[in-house]
Amino acid sequence: MNKCLSKLDGALFAAISKTMENMTFEEVQIVHHNKEANIFVKDATWAILPIVRPYCGQLVLEITPGCGHTFAGVVIGKIDKNEVSDEWIQDMLAEMANTIAGRFVAALLQDNEAFELGLPTTGQGPMPKLATYITKISLNIGGHSMVASIAGDAFRHFAGTKQEVIENENSCG
Amino acid sequence: MIEKVVIADDSSTARMIIRRCLEIAGCIDVDFLEAEDGVQALHFVREDDVDLLVTDLNMPNMDGRLLLKRVKGSPKLTNIPIIIITSASNEAIREELIKQGAHAVVTKPVSPASVAKALEDLMDEKQWG
């Protein structure tokens, strides 16, 4: 499937793909990308990763409880669903957010520009109020849903230009 | 010979992945000490005869940068090799950390191959048997 994405969405998708491929051995597909999308289920497990500098904002990941158990089974190596605690799932999601944020910010910067990430916060159910959402991508990862968002006005200018093409090698039409 | 390794990361998931990668990379029969932050890691390296410190950068209480500075600034600890495993990595950050005394910088997500490469470089440098 062709996807013509902004630089921001392209960098986010590439960071998620690489991370999930490495951590869960799953292929990632975009279901929907729209910052207004009202996506997700209640009781989602979430992780918020602050991006401190040079651009200030947040990366947010949300997954369903079922998704959390499946990923934890692969990442942590626990097959029995009862062995996987909510704490484990939140810790794993925080680590995924940390890794994705690093790849995402690095892709937006020159190699000689340093950057800094903050410490993650995690939870289940309602999330704290965040800064303005700049983008929101809904993903299918091995049959499970994940939503990834970027908040913070500093990232707005990366959302303007549609230039990245992913999921095949054709150019933007 | 690596016999005792400190793994410092605030994420238990990350510590487990790093440990698994180290084992696959050849660290078998190794005593792993897991630290949740730089303070605990520093305590371990001060109290135990540690052969290798593998640390994240972004941690509460004492981050990996300060831990690196403390270890490399101590005449007693300065010879302990340090591998930094971090998600916040590019060429600028890598260069800065190597300049501060880190032996290798591995970008997350870690893989057995990337950890093995860092260990291999370290072995060559230190001539461990």
C-alpha cells in the first residue's frame, strides 16, 4: 500500500517499525494517520515520553490490554498471560516509547545535533492532559492496535511537507 | 575474563533485554548486578569487583552521564570499561560520550549483534582472555 506522509509522520512510522521489528518481531502497518482521529479503546495502557531538547514535546503510545499481553509475551518471554502483570506491560511500553522517541528525534536532526529525552510516565485508562497534538497514527502490529502521537508545537513545522513515501518504493504522486 | 557485570537501567524490561543480549554475546557464567539508577550502579561498582558497567543514559536520581563522570573521575574505578546503551544517540552524542570515557555507545533497540560488537571491541582493547 502506498503512503505519502509528512516528514514528521514518516520519521515516527520508521522509528516505530524499526523498534517493533526488533523488540516484537512484528511488521507494522498504518491504519490511519490524522491528528483529529478519535481512536482508541478504553482501558488502554499508555506511556508518555517527554522530548526535552532541541524540540520540546511528547511522544505518546497507547495499546490495548490484549496487545500489551502479547507484546510482553515476546519481549519478556512470558507465555502465560497470568504471569504478565500490568506493571510489566507499562514498563515494557515505557521502554518502547523511549526507544521510539530516540529514533524519531534522531531522524529529524542532523547527526551533529545533540538531543535529550525525559523520563517516561505510564498508566492505564484516562491520560493526563497534554500539549497540542501535532500528529496521531493508528497502527496495526501483528493484528494488534497501537496509537502513536506527537504533541508539542515545536514539531509543527515538520508536519507541513509531504515528502516521505513508505511501505513501498514508489514516489509521492 | 568478564566475571561481574553491572547493568544500570530504570526499566526492568531493558535490563532483561540487555542481560539476554550479553548472555547470547558470550557472557555466560557471569554474575549480573542490576541497578535501577546511577546511584545504585555506583554503589555496586564501589563495593564489588566489577569487570564491566553497562548503563543507560536516561535514569532518575543519577543519570548515565553523571555515572560515567563519577566512575571515570575516580582513580579506583577509572579502569572499569563502560558501555552506554541509549535511545538518545546520534554521532554528536556518541562522540561526546566516548570523549568522556565511554568505551562503546550502543543505540536502542539493542540486539545480540550490537552488544557482541561492543564486547568484541572491548576485548581487543583490553586483551581479555
